Amino acid sequence: MPGCASLTLDGWCDEHRQNSTARQYDHYRGSSSSRGYGAAWQTFRQSYLARHPLCVDCQAQSVVAVATELHHPIKVAAHPERQFDETNIMALCKPHHSARTARGE
């Protein structure tokens, strides 16, 4: 990677190889707007987080952490009509949201 001090045989150190893979995935996945998370979602998200400011997974562990992301237990891709359904939304911190998403929840 230009500007990286690590010497490699193929041009990518481990850190930049991972970042490159993530960028490729993000490119394939598309923007949040193209996945249905446009202006209406951003407004809804902001309102929901204002009313539910703490991560529910952290609270279940008796930890207080600010929620920064919303999670749909029932996937919006499969059920787009549930995108704004508050019974299908959980306020989570970034680590818990990433963990749930990685598990396919």
C-alpha cells in the first residue's frame, strides 16, 4: 500500500489487506441509501435513538453503554414492511451490533 512502512512481497501488509477486503465487501454491498436506509430511515433512527439511548445487550449484562446503531432481528431484506416496526428494532452499541450481524442475527 503506498505510504505504508511495512515491507511485503505482494504490496499489502496484513492491516491494509483486511481494509481492502472490507472496502471490496462494502462496494459489493452498496451504500446504505441503496439498501433502503435513506433520509426517512435516518430521521427515524435519530428519533428512536433519542428515545432509546442505551444498548439493550449491555443493559442485559448490567453495563451502561450508549446505543449508536439499530438492529433488526427480523431482517429488512426478507421483510421490508418491518423496517420501521419498533417491535423489530433494538438499540445497540457498535460492538454488539457488529457481533449480532456477524452471527447472522
